Amino acid sequence: EIPHSTTGVSPFQLLFGRQPQGPLSILKSTWTGKHNNLQLCTTPVSKYLEELKSKLERATEQAKLVSAVQQEKMAYYHNLRSSDRVFKVGDQVIVLIPDSTSKLFARWQGPATIVQKRNHHSFLVKMPDNSTKHIHQNKLRHYIASSNAVNVIFEEEKEFGHVETPPTATEESKFYEVLNNLKVDNLNIYQLKTLKTLI
């Protein structure tokens, strides 16, 4: 008896072309005096079928209209937080692929390379085993390679010979550099000198 949120019509009405006569509606109609007693239908079959056909057509049209509006609403709310991922040919990606017989068990595998853009949301991807798969963008992520380890050389190590190290500025020299480059347009020279001596 309750209308569906997407179609705006109850599933019973879409299927049978009439409002359902559940226990509550029968009870309500007897209390309000619409039906004093239940009578058998004496309408001819051909007329009943024509009425049923027109009711079904009207219910279908109404369901299509309401469904289109509801689908636009759903798409709007879905797109509020979604963003398009931009992939180009040659990009390295990782791919979400099931690696067992279970549908729910999948892992990110890669790196794979995008070979071709098939349409707006799907790509041909060359996998690490040299196979090519057609994959939707929801199962792709950009591959970010981890940086190599940085080796540290002890300054007094003799084995490597002379290793040049970049000069490191001390905190004091940085402080004086900032102090000398301090630019305050609203102070005169005397106020600026006073400020520097206070600091």
C-alpha cells in the first residue's frame, strides 16, 4: 500500500493497475461508509480489461516521471563528493583485482601502465604479466613509487676519502640574516635601529 520512494507508486499498483485493498483500507472504507457491504464485480470482462490497461499505462507513466526526478536527485547527491580521476596514457597505476575465487577478496596489484583510454571512465591497462585488461577508473589509483633509501656517511669516515658536505648555517647566522632583511615600512630609521637592539 505504501508508495515506493523512487517511483512514487506502490509496487502493487504498478503490477495490478489498482490501489491495493489491504485490511486497513477495507476497514477505513467500511467505517467511512463508502462500502456498506462487499459486492461481487458485475463489470463485463472486456470493459474491465480496458480500464485495467489504461490504469497500468497511467501508473507506468507516473512512475517514469517520478523515477526520472528521483534519479537526478540521487545522481546530484552522489556527485557532491565524487571527483573524476585523471589518467593519461603512459601513467603508472595500481589495479584492484580479485586474486582468489572470492568476490570479496581483492588486492591492489601493480604497477601497471595505461595503454589506451577507451571512454571517459575506462582504460586499457597493461598488467605486470604483460596481459592487457579493460578496467574501469574506480578500480585504478595512481602509482606513487617509494623513494630510495638515503645513505648517511659519518663525517670522520676515512674509507670513502674526502667527502664534501654542504655548509650548514647556524641558528645565529640565520637570525642575523632575518634581522638584517627585516623591512618595516611604517618605522623610521631611528625606530628600526631601536627595534633591532631590543631584539
